[in-house]
Amino acid sequence: MSVLTFLLVAIFPIAMAFAAANDLFTMRIPNVISLALIGGFVALAVLTRMPLETFGMHVVCALGVLLLTFALFAFNLLGGGDAKLMAAGALWMGSTQILPFIAFTTMFGGVLCLLILSYRRMVPADLLPLPGWAQRLHTAGGPVPYGIAIAASGLMVFPTTELFRMLSV
């Protein structure tokens, strides 16, 4: 694998980890993360001469996820940054791993919600000098940094994708 190919592949785990950390500490996922994922994928597809049909299936998966997650956003069930991150992650998954990506995101999201609910119930926020991000997590009915679940799912599923396996040979 060339250095350029390695750097382009590294965009996915780095961007996902940064998105998770940023969502935890700020409750925001900057657009630049999703744009880096999209640009990295396109550059990698060009560099590896990905067949146009395969590239098209990756794009279709990403657009399908974008429609689904924006519907969730419209009903205030998911943040806009989460919706964009999920779609950008889906671009890297392709048609063979899109369902595991969605399934693991759902499962990790459920576990994350249970952990945050437990945290809100068990940690006496008014008695402890918690940093701002920990106070935000403690707000009853407050938002959940779902980018953590999306990133965890992406990092778990990515090594099983055709793209990753093709490059690791």
C-alpha cells in the first residue's frame, strides 16, 4: 500500500474518532468532518480505480442513509451533525456492510442512552464540580452525543468492508 493510500484510508478512523470526541465535549459535529470523509472516500476511489458501478452503490447507500437520518432529524430524534456523519460513514461502508453499520449504530446508541440515563440518575451533578461537557450530559431530557455510537459502529464495521479488505492485501 502506498503512503498516499495509507493516508487516505486513515482519514476514516481519525475522522470518526474526532467526531465522537467532539460530540462528547461540545455536542456538535463540525461539517468539516463529514466533508473530510466524503473527500477522502472520493480520492481513495479515484486512486484505487474503483469501478463506477461500485462507486455508485456506495453513493446510493450514503444518499439512502442521508434521507433516513434527515427524516429522524426532522422529527427531532437525531442531530443534524449526526445525520451528516452517519451518511458520510455509510459512503465508506458500501452496499455489503451498510446494514451492519446501521444495526451496530442502533445497538451502540441504545447502550449509550442507557449509560447516560444511568449517569444522570447516579451522579449528583449539583454536588460535584463537573466540567461543562459533563454538566451538559447530566441535563434531564438533554441531548445525547450520538456521534459516539456512529463512530463506534463505523470503527467496528470498517475493517470488514470490501474497500478495506481490498487495500489490506
